[in-house]
Amino acid sequence: RRTAVMTNPYAGIVEPLDPERPDHKFYNLSMLKDDRYGRLPFSVRVLLEAALRNCDEFLVKKSDVENILNWKETQKKSVEVPFRPARVILQDFTGVPAVVDFAAMRDAVKKLGGDPEKINPVCPADLVIDHSIQVDFNRKQVTAHVHNEILSWKECGCWPLVEIQGHRDGLHMLKYSSVKNQDLEFERNRERFEFLKWGSQAFKKMRIIPPGSGIVHQVNLEYLARVVFEQDGLYYPDSLVGTDSHTTMIDGLGVLGWGVGGIEAEAVMLGQPISMVLPEVIGYRMVGIPDKLITSTDIVLTVTKHLRQVGVVGKFVEFFGEGVAQLSIADRATIANMCPEYGATAAFFPVDNVSIKYLEQTGRDADKLEYIEKYLKKVGMFRDYQYVKSAYVSLQVVEMDLTTVVPCCSGPKRPQDKVAVTDMKKDFEACLGAKQGFKGFGVAPEKHSNCVNFAYNGTEFSLTHGSVVIAAITSCTNTSNPSVMLGAGLLAKKAVEAGLSVKPYIKTSLSPGSGVVTYYLKESGVMFYLAQLGFEVVGYGCMTCIGNSGPLPEPVVEAITKVGDLVVTGVLSGNRNFEGRVHPNTRANYLASPPLVIAYAIAGTVCIDFEKEPLAVNASGKEIFLRDIWPTREEIQDVEREFVIPAMFKEVYEKIEKGNERWSNLKASSDKLYSWDPNSTYIKSPPFFDGLTRELLPPRSIMNAHVLLNLGDSVTTDHISPAGNIARNSSAARYLSKRGLSPRDFNSYGSRRGNDAVMARGTFANIRLFNKFVGKQGPQTLHLPSGEMMDVFDAAEKYQQDGVPLLVLAGKEYGSGSSRDWAAKGPFLLGIKAVLAESYERIHRSNLVGMGIIPLEYLPGETAETLGLTGRERFNIIIPELLVPRMKVTIQLDTEKTFQACMRFDTDVELTYFRHGGILNYMIRKMIQQ
């Protein structure tokens, strides 16, 4: 670092932050004496500082610094700039394949005669294990008698236990469902966890946060975020990229970060800067004060719909205005978390006094708070939201009046489809009969009144369309926010006291994003009431939000599928509700605030108008309305002030890296090269580098390609590479069964991402995938040469045996949703050479580039329909020798039709990756050359 400062052309502006500590320095951007700096959006100032600090006239040049300084002119010219984030963050679903890739890259480097230990992270990386735990156990009944006997709360490792007295033989320990779920988590994932532990020892600068600690983005917000780095005597802004699309949550704290593909993140960890197009920035002014009944969830769902309409794909959104000053950091983080849902790259809230107070509340050291504030003020990155600076004069500005926000949900299939709570009943009824689509289920009118009776635990119940069968308080989007969590607890308290309950067949759960949540819910006295309604802690992780919702009771599944073909619902406080994601049996899924999740669980249906209809009738015959039990903002704030305190954060996070006893007892090899087990069904050496040569081969045209799938709009990465359960009749299930595994041991696709054989078979295996070749939902396609309908993997295997390259046709927003590298790796293994779509989600396009798959885009005004493409044609994609970013290429069909498409390699660096066959191949060759 000191050498870099000496060779940096901007070394002249390095000076001590504090004269009393002359060895602690920073790049003083005010010494540039350039008026353009003060007019830059705050988010762009972070990009500038990183470029200036890392300027070496090789990877980062003075011309890059000038391009960023000149942002007002360059923002709309697709100017490419490098960005070196301060750190990388991963979760285990994306972290395991990253470590697998590193291990395989070490093998490849050794085979090519290089030093395998050159494959080693140089950028700090934190990996939080949070995606493995499932809701297998829930709803342990806690009686009022037990409640009266609760004496205290203790922690056993990371696992919460309650001491209960009331038995003649003294004190007993009652384990919650979270313990049972974590037992199963370790049983299923021991091999993965041992592999990650090996990775943390074999690779430098990689820290593992053990399972049971919380959700990656909440842990990042409450613990990992530095806001300002102090490293090797140098201060600079904290910034990051993450292998999860909701990495943007940290933007709410004033730390610039966004999600990237796992492949791109691996390159960053190995020292490669991100090559990005300098983004446009949309100024988002917030004014007014929201109504006292409004939650941060209502605000973020309203913002999501608004910004989807504005159109912010590929842009930064920067929030300002006096309305922001009314929002807590938790509120801002909630809004930033759902940035992928409104399509932006980042959703930035610059640091202000509220940010500093949050750092203090979460137990950060006082000396760090001092230099954080001092540094940010020195470099002009500290914000006063009451004052509109000139930085926003040159921006496109849109505005939201917070007084107009109303209570709302989003669904039934997309997070941007906001529905006011007052309209939920009529909206669902309209969706029921509407044509199959994002807002339709295509149920025939004569079936709208279907009702199925069933028995559960000896009691008769009934299900209809709209019945709630999953109600989950889950996801970092909301569990990081004490106001909505305590609001849910207070609502639960009032509901129990009013004599209300939740039907026992509804799968209820509470999966907090950190142990701090459990701590303050217990200390404030509301945990018991949540458990009374079935919302007990089931574990610490993403769980239902990622699709780890676990099984529904068999009588419920039979009533839904075999008897009634019902459109039943899941209601969750998450950020994603795409088809097939939450649970295969819940065709409708709604995002809602934690209090509303409980309200709909009590009602048992989304077909209710809370203004006109009671939630329920209690045992005394009294009608109880939602307004009768909804807590006021003042009630919530009073409880939050008293019980959400710094000591809680310090106590929870002091022991987080140690984990629990099981994690500590895991054994891991100390070898630098991984010893692959040929019998493993979890960890397998991938074939990505098989046949890799030192020499670079020229790119070749794609000739006589068949279309594997003909898809429509908004195909998500969940459709391409599902993370949830492995269906028993799938190609992946057949593979695992042949290796002696029973269905109970299949685990999920997400947990199998270290095994390419499973993941290739899981590609396009989502049961809600709609392929035009098939005409209905399901993971099948048409093998064109034979005319046979078969599973997608089986068809791809036939094509590969015949040496036929493959193509995917798609509509708008191809690859939207999670930043899932297997949504590119899987197609690569199926033999897909290119995708032809109307538009792409940013991260997925980057992942395709990273795997050497060509992202082709129809020219403006053209689609498969306007060109008359059926998908049954054979395609020649002509790749010229001379390649430039975003160039047009010619596509020839066997029908003698010819047209052009844009080849979406957006930068020269991306073209370099393509020439190498992908970014990891490029990194291996680079390491060998060094």
C-alpha cells in the first residue's frame, strides 16, 4: 500500500487526517482544486476516490479519474471506468461455488506449470453462511401456563433456549424449533461446511461467519460495515460488491455496494477491478412525513413500483430531501435492500448524523466513530438532508411525497406489482380469473368458489382460493428494522389478548436476520405473544425468502393439488415472490410488512377487506378488526427506545466468528490443494477448465445452432437455476438416486451448487418455467430433431452428443432476480453458446459474459415476433475477427432469412473475457504469465 502511494500520480494530495497521528493519512480530494468535484453526486465521489487512490497507470489510469470527474458530460456516453471496491461479501449458496472455482483454478494453474498459490484473494472477503437452513420444524405450542413459568433467556452457542420451571423435578430447558432446524442444517450440510472451513484456512483474507449467526445483509449492516476503512495507515471509504443482489442494502448506511455475479466477484477477490460503464444517477427527492400507520415496508413497495415506472435499470439512484431525514437507517436500508426489484444498480443514502447515531447504537467503537465522521466531512461525503446541494442540479430528479404512501402489499407474482391493502380482496379475485400471466391465474369462473374440506390433527378445516397456507416473518429486508419487528410483536400481543389465534395448518415462522432481533423481542416481552400465534424463532437465515420454506402438511398439499387445484397464498416479509420461489404449492405470494403477515395469518385468507370485515370473531363472539389491534407509531418508538440498545449488539457480535460448538468441532484439511472426493454429491471439481491451454484461441462463429428454449418476458434466475427443493421426478433427483440418496437427503439446489453434475441437471428445472415449445408450465422442452418432449437437461444432452450448439430465445428482462452465477454456469454446461433476448438484467448479463456465453439483443423495434421467429429454425451467428463493444452481428437462418442483433459486450474488458472463453480462464492465464 505504501509503495502504491509513492507511485500513484496523485500522491501529492495524501496528508494526515489528524496532525497528532501523522502516520494515518488519506487522499484529500479537496486538494484537487477542481470545482467539478463539488457537483458530483455523492455516490460518484466514492467511485472517484477509489479510482484516484488506486491509480497506477496500468489497471487504473489518470484518464479514468478524469472521466469520473467529468461525470456530468460522460454519464450518457457509455464511458468505461474501473472500480476497485474495498471488500467483497458472499453468502454460502454463492460462496461455495466461488471456493470450488478457486480450488479448481489452483489445480488448473498447477497443470499448466504455474504456482497454484497465486490463486488467492487479495481483496478482503466475508462469507456469511445463511442460505442453508430450512423451515422443517415450526409451531411448537407455547401455553399461557408455560409463559407464566418463563424465568429467563439464555443462549446455548448461537441457539436460543428458554428456561422453564413448572415441573416437580425442577428446572427444564425447552428447545425451540430453531435448534431442530439447525440440527438438520448441520446433518445435511456438514460436507459443505467442512469445505468452507478448509477454504477459510487455505485462502488468505477470507473470513467465514458460521451458520446460525444471521442473514448476510443484516450482519453486514450491524457488524461488518466499516463505513470508512482504516488499513495500512490509510483512510478511505468502505465499498463493496457482493454475490447476492440485495448487497445494496448497505447503501442505506452510506456504504456504496451492489450485487455482481459470482464469477465477477471471484475476479475482484483476485485483484481485478470491475469494469463498469459510468452510470447515470437519478436523484430521488423525498418530502413529507408518512402517516403514523405507515411502515417502512409500505414505503419501499411504493418506491419499487414508482422507480419501475420511471425506468432506472443500470443506473444509480441517490436519495435526498427533507423526507430522508425522517427515516431511520433501518428504514433507509429497507428501501436500499429492494434496489434490484426496481432495477437500479445502487440505491445510495449518503452518510449523515443519523448514520453516525446508528453506528453508535449498534455498538461501534467511539474512536472509529470519530475518524469516520472526520474523514467523510474532510472529503465532502457527509450529507445534510435538509440542504439541497448543487450536486443534484444536473440530475434527473423524481420526487415522492411520503404523505401519499398507503398500507400495501406486492404480488401475486412480482415485487413491483404493488396492491393497496384496501384493494387486496378485489385484486386477488380479479387475478384469479385473468389470463395466465403476472397478474393472472386463468381459473375458470365456475371454479372460483371451489372449497375443499380436510382434516388436520383431528379437526376439520377448509381451503378456498386465496387461503393463506404460509405466513413468514423473514428476510433481511424487514427483520433488520426494529420498528416493524416490534410492531409485529405489539400487534401479536394485542391479538392474543383479544382472544385471536392462527389456524394450526398455516405454516408460520419467524427467521430473524440476527440474534439481536431475538434479544430485543424477548426483552420487550413480545416474544411469547408471537410464539402463541405460531411465529416462534425457527432459525437465523434467509429461509422462506430464498425458498427454504420446508414442507407443508400432507393434508394441506392434498387439498391444494389433488382435490381442489386451488390458488392458495403465501404471505411473507421478504423481497422476492416470483413463481415457484417461495413454495411449489403456493401459486400466489404476497410481500407484506411483518405486522400485515400476522394479520393475514389470523384472517387465514387474502380475500378480506380489513376496513369492512373483522379479522376474526373471538370466543366471546366479539368481532375484532385490524384497527383494534394495530399499534401506534408512538407505542413502537417507546418500546424501541427502551429495548434496542448498544449492549445487545456488542453481546451478540462479540462471539459471532466463533460460532457454536458444532462449527468449532468441524475438521478441515490444511492442504493448499483440495483433495476432491469422487463419491461426494456436494463438492465436485467442475469441468470449466478442462482442456484449457496457455495459448489464446480465436473466437469462432456459432454455426447450425438449435434453440433449446423459447421463452417470454421476465424469465428470472429462479426459472433458470432454482434454489429450492429438488423435485422427485427431476433429472437431478434421478442422478442423486443413482448414487444411493433417498429423497429426504436431496436437500436443495442451492445447497448443491458445489456439484456441477447436479446443477447442470437443475438448469431450467423450475416447475413454473413457461416454454413456448411446450405451451404450459414445466421444466420440459422439445427436442427438435426427434420431435420428442423431454426434460431440458435430457434434450441438451442429446444435442451435445450430436455436436449441436444451442441458443435460448427470450423476451424482456431476461435473468431478472437474484445474482445467481449458476444461471450462467448451468447454461454453459448445457452447451448454450448464446442468448437472444429483448433486454437483460444487469447482473445476469455480466454472468453470461463471465462464462463466455454471448448475450445478443434484438435491435430497437425488433422482437422474435416481428422477425417471425418460431424457434424451430437453425441459426448461424457470424462472429467477425475484429470485435468492438456493442457491435452488431449478423444472424443467418436456415430459412434464408438474415437479420442483425447487438452483441452486448459493453466494454473492451468484457470482450477480452470473451476471447479467453470467460473471466476465470482469463485470470488463470494472467496468473501464469505473472
